[in-house]
Amino acid sequence: MLATAPKQERVLLFGVELPQAVHFSLSMEELAKLAQTAGAYVVASGSQKRTKYDSRFLLGSGKLADLKSLIKEKQIDTLIMNNRLSPRQHNNLEAALNLKVLDRMQLILDIFALHARSHEGKLQVQLAQLNYLLPRLTGNGLFLSRQAGGIGSRGPGESQLERSRRSIRSQIVSIEQELRQISQKRQLLREQRSGTEIFKVGLVGYTNAGKSTIMNLLTKGDEYAADSLFATLDSSTKQLYLQGRFQAAITDTVGFIQDLPTELIAAFKSTLEESRQADLLLHVIDASNPDHVAQEEAVLNILKDLDMLSIPRLTVYNKQDLAEDFRATIFPHISISARQKRSKQLLRQSLIAEIKKHFTAFSLQLPADQRYRLYELEKYAFLDASADLQTVTGHIAAENKWRLEEFYD
């Protein structure tokens, strides 16, 4: 007997827009993509402008009555709110509408649970989910009692929702302890890489900008890349040869998003820590997205929150082949399409040129028959081609200049 595919949940999207809201339409469009990534079928979408949120339902009573009629007419299974709901608002909406209600935060957590692959990634998602659920363990609404599963129920699972606060807190403590142990191991690996003075490149950018595709382009790797939000959750570091024997380590990490929940920033601190140790950040931007400027701002705001704005950056406008009427807003930059072969050389050349800006130029005299002594130096310096066999010129990081001392004896 053939197994039947699970029925897609029919969802209604709704958002409340306050006067000070920025990029509200982008946020609603993004909510639709998030719902689709989670496997939902978006039936309808709506919004309401208000001067302030309603303390009971977030939206007004009149709009709530309209939603009741729409839910019955369209046979809606789930309401997904674009705003973050308080526990009280959550329970009140579920009781009033008699259906499952999710907010943007829980939807993002569900997608993270869906895409987490490594043990660490799953632990981080579970920690964020439990911290989100803990203050919502009061009341007897559908949010806590439902057993239907589906979108919003991946990860910890319903059995954990039925446990006491003490049990939930115990799980949080246990997960945090395990994550600290993993973080300590990760720190040791970072220190080992730091001890070898290998140049470190970090990939950052909005979710689905193409970071993993660019990493594959540079390293000939097989990093998971897909046209979906949050396709990459677990950090991955690979070796990269840029010119000759010059070595670098490049790290791909989770993508950013508008209003990235603070619980997720905290839960993924060890993962994001990889990029905080970078010598250069590649800020990847989807040039084909009409709202790429807002996405740029979101990434820069998160980098500011993580105290990473001081790290040198090279902006990479990706998906240029799909862009229409594109205008760059960050300079300097490079525009490419990671899926086009010719972009690989252009990206490598730009990366080398950017690194050289932060290196120190040097020149030394070395007889032609002594050039074999440059073998080890080539790992840490860019050496220029020269017609003069007696002169060696290049660029090297300031912290590696001590490697030149043996050539001045």
C-alpha cells in the first residue's frame, strides 16, 4: 500500500502595521516565503493598520470578526501572524478563532527545526524553541493542548509542552551545558587555525542570497545549497587556495533575516562566532531581489549588534543574471552570478585584491638559486611575478611579517 503525502496546511497570513513600521510589505512577502518553506499552502493574506496593538488580540475586534468569516469560507487550518504574539494574545486568538495560531517567531523556529542537520544545530534549535515555549506554559488553549502536529510542531514536540516548568528548565540547562562543551571544542579549533596564521574569510548575508553557492564556487565543495530560506543552518569551514600556495579558511554560516529573533541570535552564538573571528567578511547580497536595499540594512544592523562592523568587508552582489534595473548601493563591490563559470575567476581576483589592501607590501633580495626558501612563505603571502630573478615582491599580513626576517640575514 502506497503512503499518501501529508496534506498541506491551508494558512492565512495576517499582519498588524503600526505607523513606525519599516519595510512592512517586504516583511509580509517574506512571511509568505517562510510559510511556503515550512510546507504550507498560502490561501490568503491580510493586514490592518493600527496606532497601537490591541492587548487582547493584537488586532481589532472588527477585523477579528472578519477573520472568522474568512477562515470559515476558505477552510483555513492555521493563522500565521507576522507579528510576535504575547502568550495572552496567542491563547486569546486560538480560543476566539478555534484554530491553530502561529506567530512569525514560531514559524522561523519551525523552519530551523526542519533544516537543522548537525547535532549542534538541532540542539541550538531545540534550545530556542524551549526558551520560546517556557513563558507559554500557562493556560489551556489550543496552542498548548493540540495534538495535530504540522507546521509549528517540529522540534521539541508536543510531549515536551505537557511537561512541567521544572522539566522544561531542566532540559534548557542540560542543552546549554552540552552546547558550551561543543563551543569549547569549536574554540580550540579556532585557536589552532589562529595559531597557524591562516587568513580567515567569513560569508555573511541575508538568507537565500547564495552564500553556500559562492562557497562551492570558491572551494569546489558540495555544501548544501537550495533556493529556499535558511537552507544552511550549520557553520561549515573549508580550506581555500587563492593564489599559488596561499591558504585561507572560509566559513559559511546561517543567513540573516529582518527582525531576527533574539532567542535565535543567542542560541546560534557559537555558530555565528565563526564569522566574528574572520579577517575579512564577504557580504553576499541577492541583486535580483527588488528589496535588496532593505536586506542589506538588516544584515548591517545584525552585524552591528554582533560587534562585527569593524571587520573589513567585500560586498558581493550575486544573482546578477536575474537582476532587472539593478543599482548598487554599497561601494566598493563586485557583481557576479555564482552559477556562471566566469564568475569564479572574477571573484577570486577581487578577493585577492581586497586582501592585499589590508596586507603590507614587501620587497627582498634573493638569488635565483635560493628561491626554494620561499616555499613556506607562499602559504602566508601573495608573491608577485617578477622578471628580476634577484628581487621578490609581494604582500603579507602585518602579524606574519616576522616570517620575512630569515630573508634579511
